[in-house]
Amino acid sequence: EIAAAVAWARDLVNLGPADCTPARLADAARAAAREAGLACEVQGPRQLEALKMGMFLGVSRGSAEPPRLVKLSWLPKGAAARRPPVVLVGKALTFDSGGLSLKPADSMPTMHTDMAGAAAVVAAMKVIAQLRPPFPVHGVFGACENMPGGRAYKPSDVLRAFDGQTVEVMNTDAEGRLVLGDVLAWAAKTLKPAAMVDVATLTGACMVALGMTTAGLLGPDGPVVDAVAAAAHAAGEEAWRLPLTD
């Protein structure tokens, strides 16, 4: 089951950006949920406007492809369904051109893989449906493209986040933290998780620090970050803890 889920995620990551748009990524998640017996909820631009996800909408504005907010849910039977859930969040930029802060041409051909975090989360949810843990688990992602269109957000724009904070944009290629900021804040407020784990191709700076095969792990001291590190080690995934300072 795990190997099949890993292969499924890799196939999704390897699709070209025309074949894996935000809508198609949401459809793939919906199909995976149906097959695994998971609940699935997909929200579009109108719902994101109502939720006031200004950072997520800001990033997606330059693209002709509409964004999607997707939630997959495993709920056990009985009283266990009321336990605080574990929430998995994935980055889901189906193509990242850098926006108006355009990436160099040589950096762009791999940017259809900027949704690998979301693919990993959906694949994990497929396995979780088989494992049937005695507590709820939700997999969440916000899918969009970061493109330099006529409506694209601009360096020096000020965006209002889901939680009401305002953020000044200095570089439109720092888009992942904007989308994830809104999605994480929304998940924290609506799902009230016991633990939340975010998986993202967030920044090339991590590869500068740790190389091409080691993931950076950041989190506050405690059992959650320790458990993630232990799980990575058990799975043969190279992960190295980075400092999370004020």
C-alpha cells in the first residue's frame, strides 16, 4: 500500500503543468478520496473570497487557472471521531513561474513539481484510509499557479491574510509561504488540530543548506517534531532539523 501510494504521488508530480492544473489536482484528490473511502471537500475562488484568504487569492490572481482549496478527511466511527485531529498540509503550486519576480529560464522547467507536498499529503491520506487510525486525520492543500499575468500581484502589494494580518510583498517568488499561511491559519481555526504537519517544496535555500536529498525539518521542541523526525528515519527519508528561532 505504501509503495503504491509513493508511486501514485510520483506519477502526479511528474505530470506536466498543462496536465496538472489546480482544478485537475483537485479532481485527482477527489478521485483518490472516492477510491479510498475518504470524505473530500473542494472550494473554489468564490468560497476563498468569502473566507477572506487574501494571500492565497493574491498569488493566484495572475493565472487564468482558478485556485482550489481541498480537504480530505478520515473520520473513525463513534466517540473517536471527536478526538482532536492530526492535520497534514501540502504546498500545491501546480506551476511556479516566480510571478512578476520571474525566475531565470533555467530554473523553470522543474516548477511543475512545486505541488509535490500536496501529492505527498494525498498519497498519505490514501494509506491512512487503510490504516484506520483511532482519531481523525485531515489532508489539506491550496492549489494555484503563480503566473505573471496582467492581474498578477506585484512587489510592494499589501495583502490581507485569512487571520487579518497584513503582509507586504517584496518578491512574488516567495509565494509558497503566502498560500500556506492562509491554509495553515484556516486549518488551525476550523479543524482545531492536536498536531499539524506541513510538507512543502518551500525554498531553494533549503537545498543550499542541506543538499538535494535531505529535507529540512522545522518545528517547536516537543513530541510532534520528534515523532516526524523518527518517522522520517524509519521510512529511510533523510531529514535534518533546522533551527526555528524567534
